[in-house]
Amino acid sequence: MLSSITRASRRLRRPLLSRALSSLAVRLAPQHRAVAVTQLNQQPVIKQQQVVKQQMQQMQQMQQVRWFSDDGTHPDFASTRKAASSSDGEDAEYAKVVETIENDIKSHKVFVYMKGVPQAPRCGFSNAVCRILDVTGVEYGSRDVLMDEAIREGIKKYSDWPTIPQVYVNGEFVGGCDIVHNMYQEGELVGMLEEAGVELNPPQVPPSN
């Protein structure tokens, strides 16, 4: 097809039109080249300049749509600027979440991310963790993830653990309800807390009469 356009340009022996045809052969999209060649071969010589002009205008319009269309109607035309901006925004939000989390887990030797507060848990698993920690007599901090969706999702990403509650000791993730409960039953939880230097003040059990 390219050779057909080149032969047509040589027959015309007009430098300006020849250059236009050569440029058209290179720049036109493949699906339009066959149409261009057919039109050039079938049209009288006096009209070929008009054909070239029309084809060049169509090509320029297509380029403008490709570069400036932002309606997402076709993946080739869709701008990637929105996606990049969205990704940047998510990264910035997560960075703030991480900063909050690290401040939390540094503020207390034991910290719990839970639903509700220790005095009024809003799920059974959070309640179980708080009651176990209460029995050990450990002082701990907590954050209600239901109050902040970014924290609720961010803590799962931070710990790579999909559920709430989550318990941290000395800034290290220990586990969720099942792990804490199993450690308590096996007698491992108190030992771990003591090794971490956590002060334990278990409630005194009154002597039985």
C-alpha cells in the first residue's frame, strides 16, 4: 500500500504533493491507508490534492481525540492522569494511617485495635480479648476502628492480618482473638508479657469463706 502511494506521488511530479503523500503514507493509521490509496487511484489528478487535504485533516482530528479525549470510551483514548492522581491520594492517606498506627503502638506496651472500647466492646471477639487482658492485669491502650474507616482498613494492611481485633505488644503484632485466647489457655500469654517487660497487676481474688 505504501508503494502505491509512492507511485502516485511520482506520477504527479509535484514536489509539494509528493511530500504530502509520503507524509500521509507514514502517518495515517493502517486502517485508513487502503482507503487513501483507493481514493487517490480513482480520483482525477486535479482532485487528488483535495483528497490529500481531507485525509490529513481526518488524521489530525484523530490525533486530537487520542491526546485530549478523557471520556474513557476506549482504553487507547483514556487519560491515565486520574488513575495516577487517585493512586497518589491513596498512598498519602495510607501514610497518614501508618503514622497514626505507629504512634499508637509506641504509646503503650500493649495496644488493641478493636470494635468499640474496652468498657463497651461492639463485637464478641473484641470483648473476649479485652476480658483476657483484664484478667492478666495489664494496662493497655485501644482504638475503636469503627470510628475511622481508614484505620479499620489500614490496620489490616499494616499487619497483613484480615480481622479485628488486633493486639500489639512492644510495637509488634501478636495476633487476633483466636491467637490471644489460645496463648492464654496454654499459659503462654502471661510469660510473653513478662518477657516484654509489661507490668502485670492481676485482680485479687477474694478468699473463699
